[in-house]
Amino acid sequence: MGILGVVAALTLPSLVQKYREQATVARVKKFYSVFSQAYTMAVMENGTIDTWALENSAMYEDDDGNFLHTDASLEQYDKFFTIISKYLTKAGYEKIHNTKGEGGSLNSGYILSDGTQIVAMWLSPSNCSEADPTSKCGDFYIKTDNKPYYDDDGNIRPNLFAFYLMPNKIEPLGIDDTNFKNYCLNGRNYSRCTGWVIMNGNMDYLHCNDLSINGKTKCK
């Protein structure tokens, strides 16, 4: 029994970690599928985002040194979601608002039935054009669990995933090797691991440092 207890103590944590990572991967891929379809339909019926009468996001610094989104920006996010909501099903919505406790980031956007939620957004429609399909119209972040997305040292946890708003599609960050290695693989910014998770279906970048977009895609 003693031996079995030691084996269990050694193997159970790794099994739990693997299960959590698989659940996170499933959530990210599900979100990407659902939101991409909604965004594509919105663009098809309403034109590209630069024609949605949206304004660029802006921030200000409060008396405590927190950088917060202006009230006008928060209103723009509501306008964006009002359009998108027509093409989403089984998703609730809570207004995005400033949250001083997380570095002036935002908190609460669309919440899917599995708990995945959009927690931050930045709009830049003036930089976006249908004539340039590679132009960036903004970005947003999703969180896959209830934990804060900053740790005690102010580093981004691996539960935050970033996406670009492009003229005709949603694009996950971290689909090129340079971005992946410079930010995701070395732990500088796990939110840029989104492309890796969607393409390779794992979070092995948390466990080994010799992975590559165009090469090794699993630790083992």
C-alpha cells in the first residue's frame, strides 16, 4: 500500500495537470470556432468593422496611476457586441468595465456556456481596411477559468489567450515562429500562445522549451 501511495502521489498531479490543459485547449478551440463564425457572418451582412461606426479605443490615467479605458471606449465595446450578438447563440453578456485590480485591464464580456469569457478588448477601426486583409482592426482576450490572469508577480498566467480582429476574420496570436518563441515559449506572454493551442492541440510549451511552429510540436 505504501508503494501504491507513493506512485499515486507522483502520478496524480501530472494527470490532473494534463486534464486541465486538455480542457483549456478544448475551450480555446471551441471559442475560436464559435466566435469566428459569428464574426464572419457579421462582416458578410454589415461590412468590415471599419464601417460599423466604431471609434478607436482610448485610455486615461487615474489619480492612482491606473490606466483605464475611457467611458467612450467602453460604449464602443457595447456597440461591437450588439452587432456580434445577433450571430451568437447560447452566450450571455456582461458589460466590459474597468478593473483596477488587474493592471487597469478590462473584465467581463461575452460569456459562453462553458464559462469562457472575453475579458479585454481594444478597437482600432481607423487602421482597418477591406482593401488590406492583413490590417489589424483591434484585438481581444479570452480567459478560460476563474483564476486571475495575472500572478502575484504581475506575469500573465497561461489562462489568457489573445486574438486579432482582422477585416474578414479572427486571427489567433502566436501563429508565426518568431512570435511564438519570443513570447509564448519563454513564458514572457502566454496570451500569445493562442495560435499554438489551436494548431497543435496542446500546451506543451509549459513543459519543454525546444518546440517550434515549423518543427517539434510535442514534448514527447
